[in-house]
Amino acid sequence: MGSAEPSEREAWALLMSVDGLGPAAFGALLAAYRTGRELLAASSRRGAAASFGAIAAAAQGRLAPDPGLGERIVAMVDDAPARLAVLRASGLHVLTLDDPDYTIVSDTEIDLPIPEDVSSGKKLTLTNIAGSVTTPAYTITGGHCI
């Protein structure tokens, strides 16, 4: 990826920008490659696109993978330095479900995989552990911030 390697949070944001990569497939890829950064690194390996597609298809309960998903992940990684520069310049703070500083407060308890009402764009409220400042947040699904 070059001299400016992404943090784990940035790797997640980059990966979630891939069209068609939803929560189930993303979770399965993370389980297979352990971290977002390792997933990005794996994209340069022979057969990476086919492997990504097969893992995603299995996670989504499909018999055949999305024919272009693996290729879109590899293409995103090829373009990652430019995407990372945009992400960093935006000042966006990336929160993940594993973030120790924030909890998700919702009228629906969130289990993985994320329930459809949440992954389809339900507005959530994030609050810090002390319960003080709340921040409106939107889910990222299918590569789009909602």
C-alpha cells in the first residue's frame, strides 16, 4: 500500500467503501483474515479476488459469489492511497463495534450479524462510556454512509 499505511479503523472504512460488501461478508472476511489491515495486505496474493468472493458468498448464504465483489476489493486496495488521503483529509472519526470508548444505544439490542433495520440505515445514537456527550451516527452499508 505504500508509505502511509492505514490504521485498523481506516482499513475498515476503506473496505466498507467497496460496493456490495455488506456486514455479513465483511464480518466473514475479518474472521478469515483476522484484521482489516491483513485483509488489505492479502489482496496482492494470487487468487485473492476469488478467495474474497467465495468467503463473502458463504457468509451471505449464496451458492455462487457476487461475480465482481472480490475484484472490487482488490481494485479498492490498488486505489487505497488516494482513498486514504481523502479519508484523512475529511477529518472523519471512524468508530467500530469493537471501539472501547463508545457503546451503541438503540431501541433494538444489536447482535451480530447486525439486524436488517440497523444495517439498512437506522439512525443510531452513540454515547461515551460516561454517558455524557451523544453523537448522531449513521450506519455504513453497501459502501454508502447512510
